[in-house]
Amino acid sequence: MASDFATDLRVLRQDEWDEWYDNLIRAFGGVAEAAEERELWNGLTELDRSLGAWDGEVCVGTAGAFSFRLTVPGGASVPAAGVTMVSVAATHRRRGVLRSMMRRQLDDVREWGWPLAVLTASEPAIYGRFGYAPATFHVSAEIDTTRVRLSVPPGTDDVRVRYARPAEVLDACEAVYARLVPLRPGMVARIPGWERLGLLDPESSREGASPLQCVVAEREGEVVGYARFHVKPEWDTAGPKGTVALRDVQALDPAAHGALWRFLFGIDLTSKVQVRGRPADEGWQQSVSDIRRCELRLRDSLHVRLVDVGAALAARTYQAPVDVVFEVEDDFCPWNAGRWRLSGDAKGASCERTEDAADLALSVRELGAAYLGGVSLAALGAAGRVRELRQGALTEAAVGFGSAVAPWLPHGF
């Protein structure tokens, strides 16, 4: 629906940030964030990549973008707009405010020369119409550590686990994270300032749990992993049954991974490890004695939008050779529409315009869903969302687009 009022859509100024952010908070329920959270997001906001919609002097819409570099299959780091802080005031719904911000934002991303835009969706149905699709998924779990046992790989006993103050080992933990970023599609390289997100610990968000705790895993004096967590004590007539609420765990090898998870399973006076937002294929799932008592739940995480189809598809590699012509539909970014020939393998790829006959027909959403290797083009074909025009083309493309490890977004934004 077209806007029926004169909206001023403009790049955000620093002196407008407080009102802009207050509008965002109100749109998400109006519960004020702790001062440290507000200060962090103020510092991370990229003003020149943020938009505000104004009705006179009143902010009625917000949308921002972070300058991310996203790991894609093959390990390359690709520029991506991390779309964030999107809101429309309840007084101005269904007046075209969101559409105008999405239109301006994707035009800007194209002008910046970035092939991708990504987001995490409060309501996924909203963003499909703008070409976004869920491309990564994460696992949450409630592990009953009184009944689930954990096996660990050889070498685990050679890893020392020790407590450390989170801020004091931040640099060492970030070095571990940085080494892992190229190894899994969907991971985001943290630019200066973002390391503070992992230490954010307002008391109002703990829900009765302890302040943030941290352990590091070391081998021969080198930090090879870390875990950050809270402990929530609880007692009943039978005794202690506290919860370990895991915030983050990263490790460079299976033994370090096993040492950290063994530690988490064995914290005194606890009977449960609460896991949120972990990779769908994380190793601990293959090490537990009873996966059913871990109560796994799968949820969408990162949504991907190809802003430049040719550049995006050429930026990643393919685990098996592909030579396929896509007929792409893209109503919201029509510069992507038409036929593209993708030729690639594990060493590299090219993707160019072509007049050749199409092998597969799909929309930009299906390409976004499959882009990181976490959603199969064959599954999308089975749902009727990819049409095979040349026999065998769907299987060829589906195998090529796959990833040896599940893509994963390590934290929200």
C-alpha cells in the first residue's frame, strides 16, 4: 500500500539516534534495555548505513545495516549488509513505511557493491516478500546431565580447563573465534567493537542466574577454546538441580571441544545444561548417550538475500562441479531477473548473464536459501519452488551447492 502521508526517509544523524532507538524499543514492546546495552548499540550503529523515516518531527521507522564480512562455502569472506534494527511505529503500519525503507536499503547495498544482505527475522513472513529466505538454522537443547553421559575423544585429558575473568581473556578468546570464522559458512568476522557483545551481561537479563562466567581450554599454555555461561542455582526437597545456561563455546579441535563440554556437564550442584543457538551439526550431539533426553529444537536463524546474483554466486565455491543456467525471478530487485550461467567447482566459480536455455527456474529467494549450503535445492524442488527444465540439472546443482558443515550464525545483531 502506498504511503498516504509525506514521509521523510533519510540517513540517520547522531543527534537523532536516541529518538530513533527509542522508536525501535517501543516497536519491540517498550521494555527499556540496560544502560550498558544501549551504550553498546549506540557505539556499534553505523550512522551512514542507517535510515530513519520521519513524519514531521516524529520518528516512525528505523532500519540499519552493519558492514559485515560473511564466510561462504569455500572459506571466502564476502561483504554483506547485516540488516538490523528494523521497525515501524504501530501508528504508521500499512502505510508503505517498511517497503520504502527496504527499497532504499537494497538500492544502497547495491550501490555499495555488496553482493549480499542478511538479517535475523522477528517475523520471517515479513521479509520473504523482499527476497530474503532462511539459510541457516540453529539448535537449542535442554540436556538432562543426570541421565545423559558424554563420551570424549582421545586427547581430551591433555587439555586443561581453568576459570578466568571474561574480560581478562577476551583477546585470547577472540583469537580462537577468528581462527574458526573461515571454517564454517555463515560465520561473521568481528570488526573492532563487536567483541564487547560477548561480554554484555546486564543483571536484568540473567533471570536469577549468576554473572557471566568463563573458562578457557589450554594445551601447552595455548588457549585452544573457551566457554561462557551462567549458573542458575535451584533446589528442591531432593537436593540441588541447578542449570548451566551456555552463552558461547568455541574450540579449535575435538579434544578441546570435548574438554569444555565435559566441564559443562560436570559443574557441581547442577542437573541441566541449557543450550541456545548452536550449530545444527555440533559434535556434542554425536557424543551424548541419549540424544532424546537432550530435547533438541531447530529454528531458523540467518536469512539471506542475494543483492547481486552474479557476484554472489561467483564469490563461493562448489563441492562438486556445476555448470547450470538459472532462470531467476526477482520482482523487488529486477536487475537480478533473467538467465545466469553458473560454472564452478571447489577451486572457484564464475556467474555471467547468458541467452542460453535455462536448466532451472527459481526465484531469488531459493538462491538465498541454498546459498550457504544449509538448505538443499533438491528439497526446494520437492516443494515445487525450483523447476527442473533440464533432466539431471537439479541433482547436479543441489550436490554442488552443499556444504560439508552446516552453516551457522554465531550471534545475533
